[in-house]
Amino acid sequence: MHSSFKTTSGAGLDRNSFPMKLWEKAKKYGVWNPIDLDFSQDAIDLNNYSQDERDFILQPIAQFQAGEEAVTLDLLPLIMTVAKEGRLEEEIFLTSFLWEEAKHVDGFNRFFNVIFDGNIPAMDHFLVPSYKKIFYEILPEVMNALTHDPSPINQAKASVTYNMIVEGTLAETGYYGLNYTLGMLDIMPGMLDFTVKLKQDESRHVAYGIYLISRLVAENGPEVWKAVEDQMNMLLPLAMNVVKEGYELFDEVPFGIDPSIFQTYALEQFQKRFARIDKARNQNMADVIEESMATV
């Protein structure tokens, strides 16, 4: 039951808080409609390639489609946790977060509808074993744990999995790979346009995740940091294997692309996120807020 409301108690919203800064960005840059994406040229371009080449291009897009569905389904426990703690500004931002994930599901589904003329085939073969381990098991497990134990440790494990690994490592490597391949081939302008919008949205999501984990570490100390470190180290091999196993689906990697480029990029993304969160071990909340503000 409620005893009062922040917005009528004289306190009001903290419009200078980091979550509200992200909220302002979401309202400015996140208002786009997937129905406006034009994938007609993409369908034409794909028809110019062999089946293996088409599969090579479609594989990361299929992984994006499934991943966006997963994160849309699994985000609610975090929103509920933040709401129950009375962190109104964070909850407000997270409403845009969930809306954007849902738009991404819509956008990828529209792409596949155009590419396959409304008859989308099963694409589960593109979801390699390490991918399934993360998205089928670990992500829903750590997110749903918040419904019965929303402790700082569980919040940290959930955000590491969702924001640092799924978004900050796998998704960013996926954007990089798609832009690398499609840019090199000079094809599929619709997907390239889509990935720009996706990356803008996901950059806010990752920024919030870094803020959340840093806040949890700064507020709760070594116990939460150990949970963060353990979760990151447990997930790193799986994240790297997602990239590796994807290329193993092909006897010969199409277009002469060197897979190590993307494995190196994935590792760099992981190390960058890890280093940023590690700083929170020696920061107070004022430091965390100041450093977060520098990113917006």
C-alpha cells in the first residue's frame, strides 16, 4: 500500500539524476517506428548470393531477433524490483527501455517478413549451443530470481547478464559484424539503417546497466563486487563461444572474412565494461553519479 507519492509530497522528480538524463535522451532519440524501415532493397540484395552467403548474413540477424524477444520477455522483474524500491526516476527510464526492446522485436520481424515474403521459416539452427545456454537458461533464470529475492547481489547478477553480456558484449559485436559485412559488400541499406537506431537505443541500456551495477557495488561493497566478478567471468567463455560457434556452421567462411576480427572485438567490449564497473569498488555514490553523468 502507498502512504504518499513522490510527485505530490514536495520532492518531485529529480530531473538532474542520471536515469532522468537517459529518459530525456530516450524521448528524443528513441521515438522511431519500425514500420518506417524499408527492407525492399535488402530482399533484392540477398537474392544475389548463394545459400551459404545468405545464411552467413542472416545468422546474426536471426540471433538478434531471438535475443530481442528474450530480453523483452525477461526485463519485467528488474522493472518491478526498481519500482518496489521506490526508485521512480529509474522506473520511468526503464519504461522506455522495455518499449524499445519491443520495437526491436517488431523491426526484426518486419525484416524477415519482407525477406521471406510473409512465410518466415524456422531459424533455430542459427541459435548455436552457447547462445541457447545464455538466452534459454541463464538470462531468464537470473531475471526471474528477482521476483522472489531482489537482493543487491541478484540485481547485480541480472544486470551483468542482461546489460553487460547480452547487450554490451554480444549485441555490440553483432552490430559491428553486420556493419562490417554489409558495409564491405555495400548492400542492405534497410538493415544498416535499422542497426543505427538499435545501437542508439542499446547505448542507453548499457549506460543504465553500468550505472546500476556501479551503484550496487558502491552501496553494498565487496560482496556485490564478488557476485559481479563471478558472473562476468562465468559468462565470458559463453559469449566468446557464441561468436566462435556461429562461424563453425560454415565449412568455409563466406566473403573471405576473418572470424578473429569479431572475437577480438567481443573481448574488447567485455574488457571495457569490466574495467568501468571495477572502478566502482573505490567510488562512493557521488563519484558513480559524476562519472555516469559524463557519458550523457
